[in-house]
Amino acid sequence: MSLPGLELSAPVETTVEPTVQELKEGSEWRFEVAFGTQVEVRLLSGNAELFGTELVQKQPYTFTGTKAAIYTWHGCQLEVHGECQSEYIAEETPMISYANLHFALEKLREEASTIGSDGPRVLVVGPENAGKTSLVKLLTAYATRSGRQPIAINLDTKEGMLSIPGTLSAAALSSIIDVEEGWGSSPTNGPSPVPVKLPLVYYMGLANPEDKALVYKPIITRLALSALNRLQDDGESRGTGCIIDTPGVISQGKGSYEIIQHIVSEFSVSVVVVLGSERLYSDMLRRFNGQRTRAGETIAVIKLDKSGGCVDRDEAYLQQIRQAQIREYFFGDAKSTLSPHTQQIDFSTTSIYKLADSSTDLTSLLPGDAVEESMAPSIFDKVEPSPQMQNAIIAIVHADPSDPQETIRDASVTGFIYIAEVDEKRKKLKILAPLSGRLPNKAMIWGSWPEGITDIVG
Amino acid sequence: MSVGIPSDEVAEDYKNSLEDLTANSRYEISNLTVIARENTEHAMAISRVLENHIKSVPPDRKLPALYVLDSVVKNVGTPYTLFLGRNLFNTFMGAYLLVNQQTRRKLDEMLKTWKEPVPGSQETRPVFPHDTTRQIETALLKARTSALQQQQQYQFKAQQEMTARGRPMPTPNTQWRNTPTPPHANGAYYPPPPQGYPQRSVPNGNFQSPSPYPPHSQYAPPHHPPQPFHQQPYQQPHPQPPGYPQHSLPPQNLDSLKRDIADLIGKTKAEFASSPYDDTLRIRLQALLDLQNILNTRQLPPHEIQAIRDQVAQLSGNSYPPSVPPTYVPPPPVPQQQPPPRQSPAQGPTPQPGDLQALLSSRNLADIIAKAQRSTSTPPATQASYLQPQQVPTSYPPVSSGPGTDLMAMLRAQGLLRPNANTATNGPLGYVPPPSATNTPPVLPASLARPALINDVELTPASLKLPRPHLISTLYEARSNQCSTCGRRFFAIEEGREKKARHLDWHFRTNQRLADSAKRGQSRSWYVDELEWIKSRDNPEDAPLTDASSAAAKAALAASLAAADPKKKHIPAPADPTLANQPCPICQEKFATVWNDEEQEFVWMDAIKLGNRVYHASCHAEIKKDGGSTPLRTSTPDSVLGKRKSPSTGVSLGRQTHRGRSSIFILRASRAKHFLETCKCPSSAAAYGSYEELVKDKNVDIIYVTTPHSHHYQNTMLCLLNGKHVLCEKAFTVNAAQAKKLVETAKEKKLFLMEAVWTRFFLLSIQIRKMIEDGELGAVHRVIPDLSFGEDVENTWGANGAKHRMVNMDLAGGALLDLGIYPLTWCFQTLYHTVPASSRKPPSIIASVEQYTTGADEKTSMLLTFPSAPGGKHAAHGIALTNFRVATDPDGHYTSGPTIRIQGTKGEIQVSGPTFRPTHYRFIPAEEDVDPQRVRQGRILRLRRDGRVESEIMGWEESIVIMETMDHVRKQGGVKYSEKIETLDYPVSI
């Protein structure tokens, strides 16, 4: 359910009269708002929802840098202020099957609740721009609206969920999902008009997980462990299960779906939803249909159509999204402005681990063909701050600087800092931290993703 | 809080308070709870007192006393649950068996809540352990069961009775009063009541004191078949020696019967006199009088008289030989014997006077239960056998439900009494399990609450494609109760409404906070780690507030909202230009002209017009309070409080004695009243039994908190949350974090809050600050204040484990917080306050601290470096000294020189007298030609009464900086107070 390409031309300031969109039942209004422009939408009458989250009548919703669709089951009237980059009403949507998927899951959840087992673990796979995240959001929102508490899991490092890009995260959602801003906000030290969601975040630091399965797979294992533990521990979530979003790249068939296989086994996935790819569906059917999970449930593989609203998002747009996510991490959104904290820290107080470059594999430097057990490819290189670090995002993880590399790799994220300036002479870093106070004395990871941004501190 | 008070004093005090408790007064009960909370160290003594009290009070006061117990265990919890749990069975059952039906219902409800966690608390354990409550339930169940058995033994007993009749009567009262255990108690679970207890509850009618012990003969029919009958409660008022002979033969004539009745009446009267509150006694007396009246006014056939005689004989504790002619007994119609059980639970608790049915029918728990069950659970077969005795002329009428019933029935059968139409609605007759008010309505799990719509969706492509509008409606119509702010939907059923109410509360709170957060700056928190995430629970915004104070907080919030927009007195802004430009004659400040929407015109707020002058309403009120003496009072702290509505609204929390504070903090209303009388306070002054009580009083605007430092945070928070302005003694809190939190709360609620540092408000202090600000000292480089008491610490305040508040860690004792605040105040008001607010920078601190044996600091010397000092761009030193061992003023006459020295490049100010209340100062100029005696007319700043919530002289920021300084000093000196007084949590019982 995302959307046509966009022109990055500066928005033209024109006063546009509010337009009213009449939606028949079962249709949706697809719209795009460029970064830098704002569109305000009001629901005048009827019911409407955005990726499963219901809109309130008369309430203004402001969108910027968004490609989305507002769907109505019963018909509605929308009032739109501001200019959309593109907008149209679509009458053909796969919403019926999407909603039915939710009700099918509800049935499984009810069964699980009665016998006290875990609710379905749903994996959504599909190629890029098939609307996976939108579907995950929709399923999550519906589950929440049905009084459940699903755990949403994002394994797509290109886009963050409740965090910045380059991360994998999980969160239990029992409150309403933010209509205007992705998933909502992670906790701050102040109030938030939409309930905050508490994510558990891991840092991958790479755009393409297949580049470094050495890191991606263990993190998935770790995240799965945490999520399944939470399911066991939290009665609210247990019967609901989890919904897993994935990057499109793992569905391309390279490495014979090794990563999908890994996810299915680690999360004990019971429902595989294939979105918008016949080939993938048949591959998944062959691989998983009728297989049993560890708990003995039969894995179901189902296929859903891609929404006609899904359009390829170009790299420029995606980059803007990423930058917006990073900016939001530090500075908040339109609803609540955050004050990050600039400070100077000594080189000596940092312990930065850089994801090792695959090419600098030490084994290749050994004489002859000698391979030593102990010379397993290293994950990280410990580095001193250097000018290349300028504008980079560094993750601070819940691990001691002296911990083994595996521990650091598997540790969840404490937070992110932005390196504003590297002063090599004085051996000082000027950094932007989300909050004031001393930085936690923890290990830091410097990944190559998300790419740095230059204009964050201005 | 009650430091050093022996437990028995507390206990005695508590006992007295309990004795004042005669009704279910929420006020008194919460007061008693607060006292219990504040004296947890005496929990054992208090628990004992409470138990004894419950045991010893008359039945009609048992419920309030039990409510105290209930309130204490729920609101205070441990250790009371522990102490009270031990004897809970006895306490509860003892009361249960003596109280009337309505009260029992209340007790059942109470018992039910004890099996559950305290509502709204995070505690998941029940109020009392299940073991404890189960014991009680088992006993109640047993009682009910044995009542049922008793009834099944009905016929058997009726027959047995005949043989038992001839025997001399055992006298149950004497029996069990004189032995530690009732001889027939077949269950070991009923210990005897304490001595003196039976006589309180008169064993007539419904409230049988000897019968609280169900296993006692009446509950053991199988083992002691004849016994039950001989222990009819009606015999009990007349304890007689075994084998009491006089009445072993029935009197032969009517006169003797009348005499017996008269005797009975006399005895009953006597009992009634001693227990005037016993309703049933009164009813019984009434019944006997009625009977007497009948006998006196009507001629009765002999067999009827004989029947009456038999009943009376039984009532008076005698039995007659079975010489009664078998023919005279008219078997009473069964239906008439049975009416009592069919009761509606709504029936009145006390029987109507003169209602014989009530008198005669219910005797004790088991009987009551038996009756109830007879009507409901006896199968027809039993009924038939039950009728049998009537067909046997020689057998006695079935009397298991008490001779009175039969008397009644017989009398009625004979037409002596009109049939009582009310029988079926008599109160205490049938035992009906009470409908519990605390019973939550059946909660529909979400899955059930959903309409029974068939969810037939399968995970197959075909099934997924079918439109299912009925399922879609579960996302919309089924949850018809929608939040208009965020669109969240709730069920329209009760559960949904509750959730929505909490959800809306959440919006409300968030909006409140949002309005404030813009100024404060907000930043993203660090993410949690794995374990924390796994253990975390997504706390939905509509979950009940876990904070126990939520209700109070909400109330306070509402109150503060109301307070934020008070109905101020206002007048239309005068059109006359001269009047419009005149200031308030009292404070000389001009009036603020604002647009008033309601009035649709410009008004002067807080203004009243008297004659031709316009005054600030609050200024005027204050003047009137002072009797018009001095419009401007000078240097006392309360002159800056402002914002008063009426003279009597300033209240001091805690009591301050000459030096230090009274250590007794059991604030009973009666004591407080006494205190007011002793001080001859005006009648408008009010007395409160607890802080909670005080903060709930709408007439109170501002509260002066003078409790020990350790309690400032909790007490002040209580006041703020209840919408009261607060003046809080220094040291403001125990640490800076607490101070910040208080300030935050005051800001949020728009309430006045100030640390009461009187030193800053003295004319002397104001003048000194002015001189510094005016540059008369040049660049100030050093300030050396000292406040030290040369005490013989060990002997004055106690050595190891000393509890004196000066050294008591639990009361945040120590030189720093108690005395050090004054030297610090001097450093700050000279080196910090005198610098423009924008360039104030907190000092860096080097401190040397020596600890006393208790861990409190006894010698603290602080070197503060203020980065930007007044009079130049330089750093200045503040050397703040405090010490318990040596004195600033060893001889008590201040001959030792200045207590404070403020040294600048152009001269030095030396301040003499106590550091906290200096008496004079002198200025020693660096150059001789400066007149040292220049006297300045200091202008005393007054806080305007226009809703300003922060003082300029003692601002929030400065209070916080000082607390931060003290935090640093304590950190450097390793002085750490216990978590419970350093905590930000509220409420915490200290």
C-alpha cells in the first residue's frame, strides 16, 4: 500500500481549498505527501482506517512525507487540506482477504487461549514494495482493536520500527498505533499524546542482511529468544502471538531462503504469509507447508495479493524516510519536540567496535591454506575515533566494553549517538545524545547503515 | 514517626481513639488507619488493641471496629496483616456470631475482599493469606452444614427430647463460663471468648453470646442428641446451679404461670437495662409483656395455658417432667412453623417491636441457617417425616427451631394472636448468603463479549476471499463506545465503560502534562535491555492506575484545576482615570486589568472597592486579619504567603517546639482540639486528626509543612496533590531529585510552593543583598558563614543507635540538613542570589564530612566555588561551616565575633547573632571615608496576590541548587539516607 514515485521539487505554496473525498464502502483513498509539505485530513462522516488504525471523526490528522491509504469498510467522507503529491480513490483492494487473515488469526488465538498455548507466530514475506510493513501494521492494529496485545517484530533493517533504520526491533502493542507517524514513539521522559511503545532494539548496522549473515542470524536468534520469552512471560501477549515483518531481500531466493528458514525455525513460525509473489509462494509451500513447528502445530502457508496501491519507492524517498527516522529519534516529531544533548567526550571514554569488513578476513592472510580454529572470522574491529566517523550514527549497546565480540553483537541497543565532530588533536568527540547526562559506559557499534546525515545538528 | 514513644503509650492512645468510634465514620476510620500507618513500629501493640476492642465492644459497634481492621490491613498492609492475621479467625468469628444479619452480610463482603488483592494495588497477593480466610470460610460452611444436619436430625431429636425432659437441666452458661473450653466443643477451632465478654452480649433473641461457638452442643446433634434442647438459648439468661430444683414440677394454676412470666419479664428487663442496645432483648421483652397482657385480659382454655406454661418454663430455663397430658398438644400447622426461611435478602435487620415471631424464631447462626435451608433444601420426603410428630399425640411438637416458635405457633393456632402478615419479611430469621456489593459484575472476557458471530475463516485462499461484514462489525459496531480523541473503541458493557473511563483519564492526565512539558524540555529515553523488556508490561493507558494514591491524585488534579481558575473577587475596571491609576493602598501595587469573558468587560481581578478606594481583596483580608495594625509586616515568612482567602486558612503541619520538633505525631483530632483550646485559638481554627483530613478541607488554602526533613517530600506532595499551596520548612527535601519533583508538581498544578527559609526575608538580609547588588562591597570574593552547636552529642542526643532526630538517619538527621542549610543559605543569598538570574552558576563543591556513630554527619565543612560572583567576572569562595561538636557561639552571648563574614574588595560585612536569625551587621569599608552607618530603607518585596506561585526571594531553582549542593556534600562525605526517605515514590509511608 505504498505508492507512486515522487518528485523532489520544492513544494509550491498554494492555498488550496479543502477538498472533500467521498469514499464508497470498501474503497480507499491513496495519497502521497512530500517531505516538507503538510496535508491535513479530517474524517467528516462514516468510518475510516489507516493501515488498520481507525480515524476519529472531526479530528485533524497531519501527514508529511507519507505514502499511505485510508480505507473505509462502510463508506466515508474525508476533508483534505493541503496538496497531495498524488491522490486517487481505489475501489479494488485486497482488504477483504487481509481482514479475513486477521479473523483467521483471531480464531487461532482463541483456540490458543482456550488451551493455554501460544498464539500464532505470523511471518510476512514478500518482495520489496509488496506492502509487507503495511500488512503487518494492519494485522497488529486489528489485533489491538480486538483487545489483544500482539508483539510486532521488525526484521527489516532498511526501515526502523520505533527506532532508526539499521535496527531489528520488537514491541508489544496494546494501545492504539499512531496514525500520523509510523508506529508511534518509543518512551521519552515526558508525556506523549499517543501512548508510547516500548521497543527492544538490536543493531545490525547494515542495509542488506544477507551481506553479513554472520551478524544477522545471531541477532535474529537473540531477538526470537527475547520475543518468545516475553510471550511466555506476558499473559496478555501469549495468546496473541507475534507478527513478523521482513526485508524484501530475503525473499529473492538467494541462498535458498536460508534466512527465511532461520526465522521460521527461530520464531517457531506457525503461519507464513506470502505477499504478492506466486513464485515465492510456491517455494514457501514446498518448503514449509505441512511442516510442524517445535510445539507441533502445522505450519500454514498462505498467499495474499499485493495491493494495487503499492508502488516502488525510489531510493531518494527511502533515504528521506531514513533521515526522518533518525531525526525523529533525536528531535521528536511534530507532536512532541525532544531536546537531545550535545556534549564532548574524550576518545578514551569510548570503545567503538566497527563491523569488520568481510574482505579483511584474517584467514586469507595466513600462510598457505592453514586455517586455525581460533581464527574464526572476527565480527568487529575495535577502532579509535577517526574523522570518517563524522556524521555517523553509533549504537550504544547493553554490553560492557570488555565483553567478547559475540556478546556485543547479541546485545540489545541502549540508544544511539550522532558524531557531530571528531577533534583528533584534542582527542575529543562532539556528540549528540538523546538525553543529557553521562553516556553509559557501554560498548558502541559503528555500522555502515544507516548512512550518516550531515544536517542533523544545525 | 513517634520516635521513642513506648508501645503501650501508643496502644493506650489508640485504644482511646477506638473507643470514640461508635459509627461507621469514614473520617474516624481513615484517621485510625493513618495513625496505624504512622506507627508501624508499634503494629503489634496496635493490632492487639484493635483485636481486643473488636472482641469487647457491643455488637452494634463491632462493624466499625472491623472496618478499622479492614482499612488498616488494606491500606497499610504488613506488618498489620501479620499481626492481625494470627487471630483473625477468632476476631472475625467472634464478631460474626454476635452481630445481626445485616452486619453479617457486611462481614461476608469484607471476608470476600480479604481473599483478593487490594483493588488497584500492584500487589497480587490477597489481603490475608488464603489459609487464614479459608479457615473462616470453612467454619462458616461447617456451621451451615451442621445446621442442615441438625435439621435432618429433626425428628430424631424430637423423640429424644421426651426422654431428656425429666433430667435436671445442665446450665450451659456456668459450664462454659467457668471452663476454658466449652465442654462439648467438638471442633478444636473455637477457643473460648475472653472473660467478661459474654455479659456484654445478652443472650436473648438474635444475639446469643454463648452460642457463638457452633460446635458447642447445638452443633453436635449426633453426638449429644438431648443436649441441644437443654441448651436452648432462652435458658441462658438464667444461669442456675445444676439440678436447680424449684421448678421441676409444673405450677398448677394460672397465677403461677403469670408469676413466672412476670419473673421472666423482670429478668429480661434487668438484662435489658444492662444492655440497652440489644434490640432483640427489647423485642423479647415486648413479646413477654404482650403475652402477659393476653393472659391478663383473656380467658384461655387449660390446654393452651399448659402450652404457654411449658414454653415459659423452657424460656426460664426449666423443664417439666413429661407428665403433660398427651392430648392437649395441638400440633401447630406446619406451614406456620415454616415461614421464616423464605426471606428476601432485602428485609430489615431488626425485627419490629412486639413481633413475637422475630423474638422467637432466630436464635443463633446454626438455627438461622437451618431454617433457611429447611425451606430451600429439604426435599418433600423430609417434610413428610417432619410432619410425623404431629400425628403422634404423645410426642411433643417439633421444637427444634426454639420453643418460642412453638409458642407463637400455638398461640396463633389458638387464635390468641393475629396471624402475622409480616412473618415472611422478618429480618434476622433466614440466613441468606448476602449479595456482595463488592461483587464485580460478571466480567465478560473479550472473546465471550463478542457477539456469537461465527468466525469461519480458514487459512485457505478461497476462505480468505469471502467478504464477511459481520466479522468486520466486531471491529466497529460491536465496540460502540468510542473515544472521541483517539478513536479507540470499547465495549458498551460495564467493563468497557470502566476501561473507557480510565482511558479518558489517561488523556486528561496526558494533556495536563503536555501543557507543561513544552517548557521543560523532553528527551528520548534510553532503550531498555532484554530482561527489562521481557518483564515489562505494556501498560495500556486504560489500565487502572497502580498508584494507591490514584484516587487522591485524581481528586487533587480536579481540585487543582478548580484552584487554577479560582473565582476571584473582581470589580469592573474603573473608568475614572484617577482611580484607574491608583495602586492598592495596602501594597502600593497597581491592579491588573484583564478581560473577563463572563462579564464581557475589563475587570480588575482580586479587587474590592470599599468607599472610594480599591484594594486587593487579598490584601484587605490580610489587613483585617491583623486587626488593621500594620499593613506591611516586615520580616516574618508568612507575610509573603499571600493568596489568602480567610484568616484561618494557614495551617501548620506538624508541631514545632522550642528547638527541634515534637516527636509525637499521633495527631488525634481530640488532642488537636485540646491544643487549640489551650492556646485559646479563635473558634475559626479547625482541628484535624490526620494530614489526609487536613488536606481534604476545602477551607484550607495553604499548608506550612514543619515535619522532619525526612517527611517533607511525602507531606508536601500530599498537600500539592490535594491542591494546597505549600510553605515547606528547610531543608526543603532530603535530596535534589525530590525537590525537583515537588517543584514540577507545583508547576503542573499551578500551586504556590516555597522553601521556608526565614533568614532570607529579614530586613537585614534584604539590605545586605541590596548592598552587594549595588556593588557597595565591590567584588565579593569570600563569604564565611558558620552555624555550629557545641553539643555533648552522646549525652544529649544519645550514643549508639540514638534516635534523636538530630542524628537519626531515618529522620534525615545530621548537621548538614539541620544546621548546614543556614550557612549554605548565606553563601547562596550573597554569592548566588545577588547575581542576575541569567548568569547564576551552581558552585563546585569540596566538602569534608565526619560522621557520627549513627551515620549522620556531625562535622561538615564545605568549600563552595561560585564561578561568577557578584561585582565582577570572578569566582568566589563560600566557606560554609557546621558542626555538632564546637559552637559558633560558645558562651551563648555572641561575644565570639561575627557569625558571618562577607568579604568584598571594597569592604566587609560582618553579621552577628545567630546565623539563622542575625541581630545586626556592620559594614567595614576598605576606605575610611565611607559612612558605615548608612541606613537604607529596604523595600520588602511582597509577592503579589495575583497567582504568582514562586517567590523571588526563595525561588525554586535556588532551592534545587542548594539541595544539589547538599547532595554533593553528602556524596563526598558518604552520608546516605535510607531509600524510603530518599525516594521519589509517593506515597511512601515513613
